[in-house]
Amino acid sequence: MQLKRRNKITTEFNMSSMTDLVFLLLIFFLLTSTFVTPSALPVSLPSTDKEVNTKPTEIAITISKDLRYLVGNKESSLSTMENDIKASISGDIKNTFVTLHVDKDVPTEYFVKVASICNSLGLKVSLATVTEK
């Protein structure tokens, strides 16, 4: 009695390992995407419902409608802004708060320039608003 061997070669492709790999990649990208932080300036906008002042203002920077800059009560310009801010800081620079008083008609680019100067110095920036009635 002669036994037949069944050494038949299958031409099918097993997809289970491929789906495992895709599933692991999906989990990896979902987890790592939550660690990405946006590259924006940290600007905290106070609520317009109530007037809230939780942080003491050490430096007030004002940008008027006609693009005049004031650091505290001293007039400044964009070219001398960094030095004027450094001169008005008293104490630790990491615990210094800056409040920006920007007129609503001032183009955004001027606000961004001043905020980026403050950000490069490591200051905490907030934007002053008026409460609605």
C-alpha cells in the first residue's frame, strides 16, 4: 500500500500579519499626534462677561491707533522695544507679566511683532480687552 503525500503548494497570501502591522502603525500615529503642540504665541484672553484680573501686571505695553508704542509710560519704537522692555523689568524675568493694550483698529502684524519680542524675552503675555455690557 502506497501512501500519497500531500505537499501541495498554496499560492494564497496571508493578510493577517499585514493587518497587524497597519493596526500598530495606526495606534502609533494616533498616540504621537497628541504630543504635537501648536507653535503659537501664548496669549490668554480674559473673559468678556466679567472683569477678571488674576495676574498682577508689571509691564503695560500700549499700541495706539496711530501706531505709537508705550512701554509703561515711556514712548518707544519697534527698534528700541526690546531694550525698553528689559529696562522696565524689575525682578525675575520668568515671573514678569506683560499686558498688551492694543487698539482694535491696529493691524495684527504690529501686535504680533510686539508679542514676539516679549515671547523671545521669555515674558508671559496677555491681551487686555473691554468687557461687553
